Amino acid sequence: MHKPEHDGAEQPQSDALDKPGHWVYSRYITRNGRRIYRKHGKCFRFWVED
């Protein structure tokens, strides 16, 4: 199966680059009381402003 080279979330959006922040990594996210895990990866990554 073809695996994409990146998931499109490599860099925060251009306006977010000017704001201070950091990446947050999580093995799962919770929605409606259920844990959601990545199908093709180890973790989720989110950009969080300080």
C-alpha cells in the first residue's frame, strides 16, 4: 500500500509561526467519551499556542 510522505501537518500554519507555541503529542484523543487511536501512526500532534 502506498504510504504518503507526510500527513500534511508537518508545519503549523504561516500565521501560527509568528506566535509562540509548542507541539503537543498524544497517543489518543477523546471524543464523545471514546478514545480514538491513530490507524497508521504512533501518535497525534497538535500545535498549541502559549
